[in-house]
Amino acid sequence: MEEATNSSIQVLRESSADKENVSSFEPPNKKIKTNDSHADSKIKLEDRLCGILCCAVCLDLPKTCYQCSNGHLMCAGCFNHLLADARIKDETATCPNCRCEINRNICIRNLAVEKAVSELPTECPFCNQRLPRYLLENHQKEQCQERPSVCRYSRIGCPWQGPCRELAQHEETCAYPHKSAEEVMAALEVIDTRKQEEQKVYREIFSLLSFEKITFNDLQLRPFRTDDFITRLYYETSRFSAFNQQWVIRARINSDHKNPIHTINRTLSYQLVAKTKLSSPMSLHFLALSGPFGGIDMKSKIYNFEFTTENAETEYEDLPIEASECDKLLAAKTINLRLVMFQVTK
Ligand SMILES: [Zn+2]
Ligand SMILES: [Zn+2]
Ligand SMILES: [Zn+2]
Ligand SMILES: [Zn+2]
């Protein structure tokens, strides 16, 4: 499996290496172009630019663009993915085009490409209108007549959905504003249940904040490797103290996979380990947050565990982040997070 991946990368590299060779012979290349100008002019300038400005990995036009020291372009997502990949395989990350080393210090943003890309036309997926990329977001949110809309009375149960241009007409004839309170009660209950579900985690956090014993630590997880046949990358913090005990956090990638190199959707999970012997059982709630040095988008998920002398390690629990955020974490040298711990006192 790994060999297959390598060889496909090889093919990619070779074909792009060929391209490089061609472009280094400037004069014949230019001659070919003048001979071919008729064929070339048939392809629109914007399509030719798309071919030039696209990410070397995913071929999409990059919104945030990085370049290798030889100028090959990568979108931010692929750049992070390449760095994360190299971290997992314990290799030096390289540019998929020219194989030169890439990392956060070497590779710089290319604002000219980002600005040029923002000017290139794209199509609105709702109305198929062509417009510059930098206008798309606003168009989809506020101007597009075909954008999906819901009735303003959806909150009291109107199920109508349709394109924005039909919205005004629907709302004029919508029956929901004339329904009785009795009739809209069911819809309100559905909304209440959903809202309560959303608020559950926050209420839980607030009630934990009233605990007598609370502590937080800003932790740095450093990468380590096991010396198994297939080496695994894992992360660990130094010991830190909380509630008169010593602890560490361990994290690993895709707990459910034997070899996380072969997965695209990466996940991180972590466990809390008590390093000192507990004199009596200790029940804790704990919660990982992005913290002041984390810089990633993390949801809130609270776990709890009863630590005893025999049971000093929690399960590996999910770190509630998206795969792209996971790549960001793996691409960096260390993972920073804040761990908040709440002790249940009886
Ligand atoms: Zn890309
Ligand atoms: Zn390169
Ligand atoms: Zn549109
Ligand atoms: Zn309606």
C-alpha cells in the first residue's frame, strides 16, 4: 500500500519535473508558443491562468497560497497536509513538484497569486452567474436570487423552502402567521428541544465552573515515535501538576487505524494519565480547549473519569476538531492546548 502511494507520487513528480525541464529551455518554448498561437488563443486567458495559478497538489485555485523556494504553489490545506504527512512518516516534507524541502520557515505566502486568483471568474453554484471570486461570498449570502431560502415563519413550523426570488410571494400567502397559538406549539417544542441540546454542553461547563476544585494548564505536546515494526507517531506532554498529583497527556492519530499514513481524514485523540499513586479514588471532569497558543478551532467536549490506583489512565478520547484543523496541528512542531480539570468532591 505504501509502495503504491510512493510510486504514484513518483509519477506525479516525474511528470512535473518534465514540465520544469521544458520551461527552462526558454527560446524553443517561446517559438513553439508563437507557432501554436492559434491553438493557444482558443483557450481563454482565464483558463490558462487557472492552469498556472492552481495548487500543485489538488489543482484547485488557492485562496491562501504558499510557495516552495522554487516558486511552486500549494494551497494552505495541501501545504498543511504535506507537512502533517511528513510528520507521521518521519520524513522531511518536500515540494511535490521539485522535491525541495518545505516547512513553515522556508515557504512563504504568495499574495500576488492570492489576489490574482480572487479576480478570476467563478460560477455561482445556485444561479450559474459568472463573477470574480472575491465577490462570490457576498453574492451567495445577499444578492443571488436563486440562493436557497426558508420562510420567515419557519420558526413556527412553515416547511417552505425555495429560491430567494419566490420567497416574497410565498410569505405573502403563507398560512402560518394566521395559525393559532395552539397550532404552533408543536413547532416551538421542536425548536426548544434542539436549543436545549445545543445548550447542554454550555450548561454543563457552567455547572462545572462552580466546583470547588478547578485547575487549568497550558500544555505543549511533543511528538514521539514508538520503536515497533511499524513506528507510530504519538504525542506526550511533560509532567504537570494538578490537585497534588502529577499528570501527563498523551495523544495519538487515528486511534482506530493501524497505520494512519493511509488515512485522509485524520483525527486526534488524547488520554489523561495519572503519574503518581493516588491515595484514594479521584473523580475528574476534563476538557481540552484551544488555549492562548493553540490557534485552532476546537469544539467543547467534556469527559469524566474515576482515577484509582489500578485505573490511572483514561481511554483515548476524541479531540473535537475537524480533519483540516488536525492537519494544522500535525503540521506544527508541537501541539498546544489548554486542559481544564474539575475535581468532583464528595
Ligand atoms: Zn491544494
Ligand atoms: Zn517546488
Ligand atoms: Zn447566484
Ligand atoms: Zn411560510
